[in-house]
Amino acid sequence: MKRLFLLLFVISVVACQEEPKDYVTLNGKISNPHESNTLKIFKGKEFEKTITINEDGTFSDTLKVSEGDYTIKHGDEYGSIYLKNGFESSFETDYNDFDNTLVYKGDASDINNFAIKSYLVSNDYFTEDLFANPNTEDLNKAIEDYKIGFKKLQDSYPELDSLRIANGQKNMEGTIKSLKGYLSSKIALRESLPEGTPSPTFENYINHAGGTTSLSDLKGKYVYVDIWATWCGPCKREIPSLKKVEEQFHNKNIEFVSISVDDEKRSGTKEKAFEAWNKMVKDKNLGGIQLFSDNAWKSDFVRNYKVDGIPRFILIDPDGNIVTPDAPRPSNPKLVELLEEKLNI
């Protein structure tokens, strides 16, 4: 009997020693999911798997992976997740506010939550106000506060290994370098084209409505200028917001002028660039004053305003003087605030 009991005990112990899983179990929920109803997990060309999302936003699947960081994609939103075979991992988010609502649970949740929070923490210091009205003093303060805030975040995850800490530090330094360079250029632009100085002008730009238009034709009104091109994704994403602002200020003392810098470099010929502009203005029923620049990026107006990226927005007063060479985008509430509260338009 003792031998039989011992044998049964050994068998039960062996049976309980389950083999390590050679796959990841991944599940979670995406509220207000994109109509595609799919979640893609990939790592460059090395790995890719598409998971179907249920009607209620939940998903569950298994993946055989090599240990490492993977990209998650749902609709137009991206994120990252650290995976290893044997993990049981999950995350939840709301597609309408993907980054800010992304929360990881299960294995390696500390690594994954630190990754998303370290990405978002810069928003606490490099604010919309700083981007809308940058100056050197506020920029330097934002950098120092960001360093302190990042250190506090890092200290709140004491279990992170040295590699994750080093990567986080590297990413923080990269963020500072990138944003400092961008905002410093905006500050330099405002200093070289200060408020109240005469605006650079444009002459006889082709008007989609017929004839030509010069900046001098618009004297007596504020002029909000949108520098854009048909191939520019961020430019096109501003169109719905621009239409709303145009409608809000209809019949008020302001003109909304869109200047295309489409050129032969992307279209093949200047004629084709003009055709692409003409077609998009018609197809999207663009409002305001739609103009085609005389020499695209090499136009005097574009060069004098130091435009090196689009979309770019400029605001000029009724006397033809600069209000700001780098005005808020139509999608930024700061634009309406500027027009209504500061300028009383």
C-alpha cells in the first residue's frame, strides 16, 4: 500500500508540472472600436498577426513570438507591447482617445504601462499654450520640469530593469532634443517676423474663382493664410476644421486665404500640379479664397515667411502688418480664442 501511495504521489507531482506555454495569451477590449474590427500585432517583417475584434470590442487570441517589443495597430492608432511566450497579457483602451486610455494588465504590465506613460508625460509640460505662443523662458522651464516629472514617473516603477530605464532615459533625451529644436525654430521665426511689422506680400496669384489676387487686394481686413498642398496629409486633415472656422466668421472682417504650393517635383509638371490643385478645390468644395502660388516653395511670399513645412498658418492685420507668422491651426481652439478675444473680430 505504501508503494502504491508513493507511486500515485509521484505521478500526481509529474502531472502538475505543466510544460511552459510556447505562446502568448493576449486579450482585452477596445471601446468604440474602428469599423475595421481588427487588431494587428507585428514586429517589422519578422512577425505579423491579425486578431478579430468582437462586436462588443473584446478580443482574445494566442501568438507564438520571439521575446521583444511589438507594435499594436487598430484603425489609425498605434501602440506598443512587450511580449514573451508564456505570458498572459491584456490591454484595454478607447479608440476615441487611444493613447490616454491605454492600460495594460497581466505579465509585463509594468514595462508596458511605463512605456505608454513615459510617451505621454511630455504633454504635461510641452503644452498647447507653449506651442501656440512659445518663448525661450517658458521652453527652458518646460524642459527642466519635464526632466523632474520623468524621473518621478521612473521612480514609480521600481521593478524596471536597467535596460528599460536606459531606454526610457534615451527616449526622454530624444524628445527634449526634438521639441527644443522645433520650438526654438518657432521662437526664432517670431523674432525675425515680429508682430506689427509689414507683412511680406504676394502679387497676382491665380484665383480658383477667376482672375488673380494680391495681398493688397485684401487690405482693410484681417487675412488668415493657409499654406498647403494637395499631397499633404496634415493639410487635408485641417480642412474640416478650417471650414467650420470660416463659417463661424462668415461676414466678419476677415478673409480666409489658402495658398497651394503644389509643384512639378511631386506632380511631374507644373501643369499637372495645377490640375491636382484645381480638382481638389472642386472635389472638396473648399471655401475661402483659393490661390495657386506663382512658384511653389520658391515663391517670394513663402520664402520670406520662412516656410519649410506645411501646413503653415499666418495671420495679417487690416493694415497689412503681421499679427503672427505662425498662427494656430484651425483645429486648435486657440485660433478662435485669438480671433474673438484678442482681436475682437
